Amino acid sequence: MRSRKTRRQNSHRDLYKEIERQEKKRHKDRESLLEQLAGRIDLPADMTAGVPILTLTGRYEVRIENYRGILTYTDTLVRIQAKSFCVCIEGKRLEIAYYTEQEMKITGMIAGVTYQART
Amino acid sequence: MAERLYQYLTGYLVIKLLGTETERFLNLCAKRGIDLWKLKCINGTYYAQVRLKDYKNMHPAVRKTGVRPVIVSRRGLPFVLYRNRKRGMFAAGVLLCFFLILRLSFYIWDISVTGSYTHTPEQITGFLRENGIYAGAAKKEVDCAGIEALLRSTYEDIGWVSAEIKGTKLIIRISETSLTDTDPPSAGAQHIVAEKDGIVRQIVVRSGTPAVQRGDVVKQGDILISGVVEIIGDGEELMGREAVTADGEVWLATYYRYEDSLKLDHTEKLYTGEQITGAGLYSGEKELISWLPSHSFEQYDAVSWDYTAGLADFVLPLRIRVVRLYEYYEQTAVYTQEEAAALLNERLKRYLENLIAQDVCITENRVAIDIAGDTATAQGEILTQEQAWEYRAVEDEEWKQPEIEQETEIETEETS
């Protein structure tokens, strides 16, 4: 049978573990250090932190700059790898109007743009 | 647009990508600077378009990923030329077409005159035709500065004119001045003389000797301001005479006789509402083809519209002329007294407006309208005040005294 002291120690350990976990999660959701720096000194984040730029024109067109490459391409989903995360564009009849190293344009009926953590 | 044209001129391929690692293949292509466009995913098969020279550079990516690009179709000018390589006449036709357009661009095919008010464009183009400038003249023989000088010297009321060749069009812009030419003739001294009979109402002299006073009655040709100036010495004796160009303003009270008449019986056009439309193809004034439906109109008005072939300022010597005929028949009618009076008044009003435009001040209107029998007449005088004067050269004998032969004694002193 465990003593009262041990039980208390265990309970403290669990509590701190939970706090640490929460802290880690919060840290993960925050902007990266570079992005924060870019915001502080008023520099465009795409140049300093390498974040992608998405230009959505209406419902049927999106232009993306500053990315690494394509992860998935089907006519309903396009996943694009950026420096620290992944951009998913969902829709119908998606086409890539042009694709170069710097820039790409996706046309089609766009349903949504979501972000995923780096895979 | 420019990019599409470049793609067409250099040629491009539509390819189908067969294999599993398509995304990796696309990324590798992007890294190697191979542009892909119009990527489509149809039922799991990928289609893309790629430049002709990039297709060969795809090899390393193909080897790495195992994706096989299969050519679906070949598009662009190089392929069109290749497919039509045996059609010699077609190529000759295209070349001939280019050559003709190039050759036709060496000539003036249209002359447009804008800004003229008293001179109609037809009058100006007719005048230019007499001087060797017409639709069909070679561009290099058209001297824009020469045209400008010619028009300015021929039409004195044209104040400013510009001639410009744009494409195959000669554009003439005219600005007419309503100012009467009051500049004195450049040569010699001038009198100011009355242009018509009248009473002097006001006289202002800037240079010269006034010859009339306010209230004087003058006849046409009388000197109003003399160009001869007498030079009076201290003792009021005449020292000599000098001739100058008279300058000043003289307002004369004069009148215009006005007479106008109108027959009460007249014929009127009554349009039946029937109309037919035809069209024709013209080259310059020469008819190539024309078509007009058959009709049984005895009397009709013809209205035509011209459409010139060509792009913006590059016009070709081809015109489509649409003609529309409106049928009418004539009917005799009689004006009522009110209608006749209104018509005559309208004409008188136009006459007066024309006078006012010439800087004539109208003081009284003594025109009466009278209807007798089948004729309506308007007659009377219009009293006016105007600067009715003109220049007349000063003759030498008017001011030069007969030369007195002076005997000059030449004294010679001989020194020894």
C-alpha cells in the first residue's frame, strides 16, 4: 500500500505534466519566432519568415506564392507544402492554371482553404 | 495575351501523365524551371500543357519518378506549318495577302476634314483633288506642310489648319475665324473710305486726319479718315505733308433693303412609308458590286451610309454603301396666311441673325409682311449701325508737292 506521501507526489507530478502539456500546446499555436520578429520590425513576413501568400480572387481563383511544392493534387483537393505548415484547398473541378517554382494559380470552384501542421 | 501568342508561335504540347508519383513529378519539373499550365485532373488522369523545348528537358524527372508523359496533341504555329507543308498555293496566298496590305499602306485611302463650318468637307476635298491630293494618292507625294499653306492662302477665313497622315488616313483639322480681315494691306499708306452710303454716328481716329464729323452724310467711296497728315509749324504755316496708314473706327448708320416673297400654292412631299434597302461594294468612287431590290417607286428620296473597311486608322480602299429609298408623292397645298407669315418671319430672322454674326448692330426693323392674291411678300428696310469702311491706297499726287527745282549755287573757292 502506497503511503499518503507517495500519492501526493504522484498527484503533483500529474498536475505539472498537464500544465507543461498545455504550455507546449499553446506554444505550438503561437506564431513562430521569426514571424513575431517580422511583425515587430515591420518587415513583410513572406520575405523574413518565408510564409506563403494566398491571394483569393472571388470564389473561382486563388494565387499562391512562396511555397515548397505540391503534396497532393486531385480535382477536389490540392495540398501545398509551405515552409512550416501545409495549405489545403478544397473545392470542385480544381485546375492548376500554371505552376512554376515561384507562383501557381488554382482555378475552379473553391469551397475552403484550411491549414494543417507540418506533416 | 502576349504570353499566349508567344506560346502559339513557338508551339506547345498537350500531355497526359501516366504513373503514380504525379505530384513529385510536378515538383521536380518546377524545380528545373519547366513551366506547366492548364493542369487538369480528369477521372484520375492528369493532363497538362508544356512548351515544345521543355518536353525534352523532362527526361530526368521522368526517370526519377516513373511518370510517363504521353503526347495527346501538338498545337501551335510550327505544327500548323508542318501539317500544311505541301500546300504551296496556301502559303503563296498568305504571302500575297501580306504583300498587298503592305503595298496598300503606301497610299492615302481616306481624307477626313473636321472643324469646318462654312466650307463643307466636300468643298475642301474637291479643292484638294484639283491640287493632286485625293484618295488613292501615294503617301510620299503628300506634303502636309504644303497642304496647310495652300489651304491657308486659298481660304482667307481659315485661321488655323493642320494636316496629318495617320495610317492610311489624311486628317485635316480646320478652325475657321469669323473675324473679318481688318488688317491693312501691307504696301503703302492707306485711306479709310466708306463702303456704303450712310450717316456718321461715331468716329475714333488713331492715326490719320479725320475727314468727316459726327452727323455727316457720306456716300460710298468718300474718305472718312485721310491717310494724309499735314505738318503744321509754329506759325501755323504748312511745313509739309506725310502719308500714313489711317487707323480708327467709324460707325455708320446705314440700311439694308430686304425683299422676300412666297407663293401660297406649293407642292408638299408626302411619304408613303414604303422603303427599300440596298447595298453595294465600292472601291473609291468605282462600283464593284451593287444590289437593290426591284421597286416601282416613281418619286423617292435616297439616303446612303458609307462604311469603310479597315482597322482604326488603317483604312482600305473598300467601302460598303447602304442605300435606302423612301417613296413619296407630291401634293399641291396652299399655305394659310398665318403659315405664310410664320415662314417669311423665319427667313427674316435667319437673315437678321446672319447680319448680327457679321458685327452689324440692328437699330430698327421696318420690314412689313403683306399677303395679296396668291403671293406673300415681306419687304422694307433694316436700319443698322456698322463699321462699313475699307482701305484705299493713298495716291502719290495727293500729298507729294510738285518738286520745285531749286537752283543751287555752287560756290567754289579756288585757293592758290
